[in-house]
Amino acid sequence: MSSWLLLFLLLSAWKGPQPSPEMVRLNQVLERMGENLERQPNYTCLETIDRSIRQTTKEKLLVRDHIHLQVAFIGFEEVFAWPGSANFESRAAIQIAPGGAGGIGSWGGWSRSVLRASAPAFTYAGECTDGAR
């Protein structure tokens, strides 16, 4: 048997480093999450935003107001409307009700973008202890 053929057979049989059991489990979880998110239905709900204010960093937060918005998750996009309104807008909640800090809460859209094929790669970094946890 020629040395080239032997080398070819050895290389084709070699599977490379095997992933750790933790990485195997992580990949299973990511695959399952991706499958579940593909089946995520469109939905609507009522969101309540409590806005608070404080004059200085040493003061307690005081409730300024409560805002109620209809939220629809349609086609992996979060859209908003005032309760009872017939039209949803793709503007962020902070744009519909300005006047404070805000953020996005589109768990379905966000998680889908993190878990899709072009997302960053995840690796198992090990266990850690934080306080008593």
C-alpha cells in the first residue's frame, strides 16, 4: 500500500477533536430554540410601562406615569398602537410615548436574530459561582 493511500485513509478516518458533552448539549438547546422560534405565532398583548423619575442619584425613584400600549408581534417584528387604535406602527414604544428612557422588549425577534445561522457562535465557558449561586 502506498504511503499516500495510507495517509489518505488515516486522515479520512480521523474525526478531529470531539466536542465536550456541554457543547453537545448547548448545540442541542440552540437547535431546539431555533425550531421553536420558527413556529412562533403572531400575537398581541397589552404592555404597561411604568415610568419613574428622580432629580438626583441619591433620591428614590418616583413614579411619574403609567403608559398602556398594544403590542403585536407579527412576522418577527414588534409593532405598537395606543389601546383601541385600529393601526399599529413599527416605531419603537419610546417614539410613540416619548419623554423617558426606554428599550426594546421584542423577545421573539431578538432571540431569533441571536439564534439564526448567521448569529455569533456560542461556546461553553464552564461553570462559575456567583455568591451562593
